Amino acid sequence: MSKIEIGSIDPEKVREKLIKAYPPKVARKRAQQIVINQIGEDETVPEILANTRTTPGILTQRGCSYAGCKGVVLGPTRDILNITHGPIGCGFYSWLTRRNQTKPVDETDQNFMTYCFSTDMQEEEIIFGGEKKLKQAIREAYAIFKPKAIGIFATCPVGLIGDDIHAVAREMKAELGINIFGFSCEGYKGVSQSAGHHIANNQLFKHVIGNKTIVDNHPFKINILGEYNIGGDAFVIEDILEKCGIKLMSTFSGNSTYEGFETAHNADLNCVMCHRSINYVADMIEKKYGVPWIKVNFIGAKSTAKSLRKIAEYFDNAELMERVEEVIAEEMAAVKKVQDDVKSRTNGKTSMLFVGGSRAHHYQDLFTEIGMKTVAAGYEFAHRDDYEGRKVLPDVKVDADSRNIEELTVEAHPLEYNPRRSTEQLTVLESKGFTLHDYKGMMPEMEEKALIIDDISQHETERLLEIYKPDIFCAGIKEKYIIQKSGVPCLQLHSYDYGGPFAGFKGAIMFYKTVDRMTSTKVWSYIKAPWQKNGKPLIEAVYVKS
Ligand code: CFM
């Protein structure tokens, strides 16, 4: 494949080309969802249209609300018994074994992630109602597994026929004496899996977080919010924190437990990784219990170091700061060695990232560390604040699809609200440039003229591949084979294929090596058969009719 000179490509022309194929009304909408990055004063970036319905007929990367709620947020928790109320396919396809990594402490620690629980609704329940079957399923699951808690997840037909999963949950809770709660996360709610995140956040907050108050005098107690242990990432982060002497109370929700959620409000700081999926919980815990949150990122060696320093700075403890510096120095030595070696081959290569609601941003740091340039990126379902930063929140239009999702009103807990930092302490921190509850978004950190595309379509993906011929394209399983057929390697950032972990320092090394292998192999140049290359057939034949 001949190399394309990226600098010679005019992103404005690319944008026109992408939009040209659509009928006028669709084109007008897509035009607002495809922008060329420009960074103005005070890190202001162009406005992008996001979190809006995908036009029917366009092949989107998006999933559904149920996927965001059950699959993403609750999926990685090992000891809540999650029952999908619906046809079996919903339960099966959200039972993603690759993602469900967890480490039970010992043999008595419950782990239900190897099971897929579903009411397996049939035509009879669709017609006459499925509440009876749901109750039976809960009783049966309880009798066999004796879980501490059961979650019920509604799929599309449940909402359509009007089964009241919350009434069932209340009744079964009273009958069995364990915590049982439902999620009205029917796939059609909202415009993407983002709605499912919000629903999951709300129900966890209403039914689980804060249920158990404990006394723990560890001086540095934190939660990580928005880390889902893909490919073992959470394990790497847990190790780093332990080395630094920081106590991880709970993670939402990689390698997590029910008790971790119940006690999360006892931590003194919430560290938000994936802002999109969990910012609601972070805000609500702060309002009710006074635990502030900061944005962190453990993807990329530099970002990991920066995040650790930020945590240490928040606790304002010299010993912790020193320990953090030691850990960083120790880990960075190995990182640097691989970085330098890999960079000799990857420097100047290009990447594109089209995934989810936070990774398209976070993983750019890893590419930058090995000298690669991100020429285009976008989220599947993120909102404007994930692109442009939280400062745009007051201007974000709330449409009917978002209004559909309950917005909880949270007040300070009469007894347990305890602001972890005084106003004076916060002022001192802020004067040092420390930012609390803020996320600057992806666009201010990207280069000028990079293409930013929200909810990219299959058509647009194919055009980008043709025009830019990037050295690597990060996406998911639905896009992977189209990308590879065009002669470009595809790294799955949702599941990491069979690779990873990619978080922290050790994960960064793994990522550099993976990308090095993928972009250095010659296999992609063989994607075209010899007879396709020079434009004319090797053998010609004439059909002779006898
Ligand atoms: Fe957050 Fe995620 Fe992501 Fe996400 Fe996801 Fe995911 Fe993702 Mo797939 S919570 S937004 S809904 S980081 S499942 S673990 S990889 S699309 S970028």
C-alpha cells in the first residue's frame, strides 16, 4: 500500500466527501456531528452535535440501553446475581466472558459471572405477562445460589408489555430478605448505551450505595469510578495503588463486589476514569456524602503518573507524595526502555480511534507516547461534555430522549454528609491548579485539524480508510473485518481481542508492543492479490458460445 502524506489531506474536503453521500436532511445533521478540531482561547473548541438519535438506515456502531446498564456497568460485579428478564438472546449476548474478569478472594467468595441468568421469555409470557416467571426465576436463583443481592434487568419486550419489575423486586425482597432491585433499561430507552449507564447509576445509588457505613481509618481511601477491568486492567491499577499505599475501597465496577458498592461512600476521594458512564454516581455521592471527585486516567504511562500525583496532591501528604514518586520512577524505567525501542519503528505513524464514550480519548495518550499521531477520533455515544469539556454543560440541550431518563434529586445526608475538604483547603488546592469535578474533554487535547466524528457510520469509516490509510484503526468487533479487508490493522479497544491489559505502566508496555507488532507486520501489504494490484487481469478469457 502506498503511503499517504497526511499533511497533504485537507480535512475540510474529507468532511464534504463524507457528507455528500447523504440525502440533504441527513447531511445537515451529520454536518454538525463531523467537525474539524480547532483550539481557541481558554481551550474552546467547535461545538459538536452528540447524544442524538442515529438516523435509521445508517449503519452505526452503537449498542442499546440494556447493554450499557447490564453489560457494561453491572456486568463486572461478581456477587450480584443479575437476571435478564427477557428473551434468551439478550442475556446471552450481554454475557461477555472475555470482559468478565474477576478475582474472588477465596473459595467462599461468591462469583456468578460464569453464569448467565435469564427468564428466557417465551411467546406465552409476551402475551399473558412475565411477572410470574420472573418471580419463579428469582426464587429458584435464591434457592440455589443464596446471593446477597439480585438485580433484574428489563429488555425491550418487558417495557412493551408492561411487566412491573420494580413491584416484583419489592415483593421478592420482602419474601426472601435480601436486597433485590430492578433496572428499567429496556434497549430502546434513550439513543444508545449511554442511557443504560445513567439508569444503572441511578439504581445503584438508590438501592445499594451507602447501605453500609464502616469505620476505616486508613488515611488515603479512594474509589475508582468508570473502570471495567477489560483484559485485566483493574488488576494492574489495583497493584499500582497498593504499591503506593493508597487504599482502594471499591471500583465501579471492574473486579467489584456488592459490598464495595455499599461502602463506597466511606472513601475520601472518587477518581473518575470513564467520565461518560459514571459521572452521575460521582456527582450524587458528592452531594449526599461530601466526597469530591477528580478526573483521572490510568491509560498511558504519563497519564498514570499524572493521576497518581493528583491523588497524592489531594491528600496533601509528604510521605504519600514521596512513595508515589518512587513507584513512578521504578515503573517508568521499564516503560522508557520499551517506549524508545518501539518508537524507532512507530514514530510518525498514524492512528484513528472510534470507540465508546471515553477510550477514543484516553488511548490517544498511548499512541502519542510512541510518536504516533491521531488524525481522526470520535465516540459512539458520548455527550458534548466528553468532547468539549464539562464547561459546556449549561448549554447542552436536553431533548426528549434524554428526558426519558430519570434525573435523581439528591440532598445531603442528614447524618452522614461530611465534606472531606474544607472550603479553605479547596481554595488552596485550586490555587495550585488542582481541578475538582472537571473533565476537559477530548477535543482540547487533540491536534488542530484532526477530524472529530460523533457516532461514525460504516460509510464514513470506509471513506476514512480509503482517504487516510491510517497505520492502525481502533474500533470494535463489528468494524474489525471491514477495516482489515481494507488493508489496515484493527485493534479492538472494547475487548482488546486476546491482548491486554493496557492500563497503568505494565499495560502501557503491553500496548506499545501490540501496536508495534500490528503496524510493523508486512501482512497488510499482501491484502490485495497480485492481479488486483496493477489494475489489469493476469489472464483474460473470452466466453465462446458453442
Ligand atoms: Fe466507558 Fe467502558 Fe468506554 Fe463505556 Fe462501552 Fe467499554 Fe467502550 Mo465498549 S463504560 S464509555 S459503554 S470506557 S463497553 S468498558 S469499551 S464502548 S469506550
